[in-house]
Amino acid sequence: MITKTIDYQDCSTPLEGYLAYHDTGTPKPAVLVSHDWSGRRELACKGAERIADMGYVGFALDMYGKGIFGADGDADRNGALMAPFTQDRALLRRRINAALHAVRQLPQVNATRVAAMGYCFGGLCVLELARSGADVRGVISIHGILAPGNVPNETITAKVLCLHGHDDPMVPPKQVLALETEMTRANVDWQIHVYGGTMHAFTNPKANNPSFGTVYKEVAANRAYRSIADFLKEVFQ
């Protein structure tokens, strides 16, 4: 596997993505991997490597800026980094579309076959990518925040897959129902897989804080990654 960092920009903001792929000499479909609220750290980079092992190009994007990271367990710092984007969905959409533009320029990538997935805050980001009307094959929210902002949606062309823990305190059932209603009204090809007895951050092996509602669950993570593989195979066929 080849891995490297890639510099790109959103207007004047320098950003740094993490690229992972197996070199076969021909461009491949690519999957943007959007990080959780702590920034483009191990979880997102490992996600990009997992995508590479599926036979695609993985690109862990950067929402916060080059060298800007939160930390495990630091809710105050992580929340402060995430807040400008949750409060300003136009900014969020512009920032993630900058990553989409950057990955399409890479010689390893088939620019017509791009999807996106994201963890937690990153799940919200990829849903906003779809809501922005971006030309991507599909988006996958992995224990993501589902609530829309106050920016009107463009026509959603991406297929949508959400992987959700039923016991996630950050995404109550009414928020799941609201997304189902939103996507149905927009005539989107959508799926929501709900895992019983499962909290937020269930794919993150470092998540172990039941009082905060973030707990890794191996069986749910394995089911989720099987669904991700099936979904990507479908959208890239």
C-alpha cells in the first residue's frame, strides 16, 4: 500500500489530506473519508487504508486546516473545532467540496467515480456533501449526526447509506425519522441500517465512555463494514 499526505486548499485555508491506495497503474474509484470531531487523525486515516484494501483510492480529508487537530476525550476542544461547521452549513459544504475537487485532480483517481463516507461529525459532512448537490455516486454516514442545517438543499443525486446505533444518545429516533422523511421527499435512493444495543462511535476501537454514549462494538462495526463494501460495489458498478 502507498500512503502519502496531499496538500490542498479551501480559498486561503491550507488543508492536508491522507491518501492511501494500491498502485495498479490505472485510475480507480475514490472514496473521501471525513473525520470525526477530533480531526484527521488515526480513525480517518485507517478508514482510508481500509478503502484502499477494498480496491479503491482512500482519501482522508481535512475539515479543520493543516496541522489542526483535537484529541481523544477533549470534548471542549473538539466541540470548539466542530462548531463553526455545524453552525454554518454553507462553510461546511464549501470545505468538503474543496476535498472533492482535490481528489478528482489526482492521477490515481477515476474522477467520474467518487463516493464519500464519514465518521460521527464526518457523517454529517458527507450528508451535507450530498445535500449540496455534489456529483458523487454515494455517501455513507457512519454513526453520524443526521440533522440538517438551515441551508436549502440542492437536488440530491447521490445514493445515501446511514449506519446508526439505536442507543446513540446524540441521534435520537426522531432525528432518524426526520432524515427518512427528508430523503423520501427528495426522491433519494436511501438506506438506514440501525444496530440494536449500539451507541455512538461504535466503529472506533478507542471509544469506551458509556456515560458520554460512545462505545466501540465489534459486531456492529463488522456488520457496518460489510454494508459499506456492498454499497460501494453497487455505486461503482
